[in-house]
Amino acid sequence: MKKDIRNQHGAVCWAELTTTDPKAAKAFYAEVFGWTAEDTEMKDGSGTYTCFTNRDGEEVAGAMKPMASGIPNHWGIHLHVDDVDLAAATTTKLGGKILMPPFDCPEVGRIAYLTDPQGAAFAVIKLAKPV
């Protein structure tokens, strides 16, 4: 992803892996893409978050364990928006659904988890700091 487009409205700005086996994921993506991984404890005490960095030293993705039981391993995308609340409201107006209403994540930004009318899940985010 080019840094100059990540912060534009509607652009993919982050990819996030939900996995029950972060250790295996770190080894896999290191071997496949040459990514390095750095773990930090989430400020809310809910677990460890892993940031992946590419060979150019750019943070490109994150990983964490599922937030609830029954959530399958998957990659999710975060799309940058100028206004998370408006994006969530517009999503429902156009036939999509809100999976998790807008909320603030300290030092990260404002986020909502949504689906399009066909059921495809995605997140929208207004980042606290541009990437």
C-alpha cells in the first residue's frame, strides 16, 4: 500500500488477522513475505496485539486472537473514512448492517465493524494518527 493513499477516504489503510495461533501466523508470514512481528499488550488488558512490518520497515498489518469464541480465523480490512458515525449510518441506509457500532480505541482511532448488503464484513476507521 502506498502511504500517500492510505489516509484517503475509502482507501484500505490496515489489514488485520484474527487467529487462534498467533505464533504460527508470525512464523508463516515471516517465511512467506519476510515480515517481522512485534507484540504489545493492548491497553484495555484484552490480550496481545501483533504488528507486522514489511521489508521496507513499514507497518502493514496486525494480528490478534478472536475477541469472542466461535469467531473463525480470518483476514479483515479497515477502510479509512472521514467520519465513522456517518459511514455506519450510511451503511444501514443502503442495506448493510452494523456488527459493532462506532467506538473509540485509544491511540488508534474511531472504528466500526459493518457488512455490506451481501453480508461481506469490513471495518471503517478514522485513524488518530495518519499512517
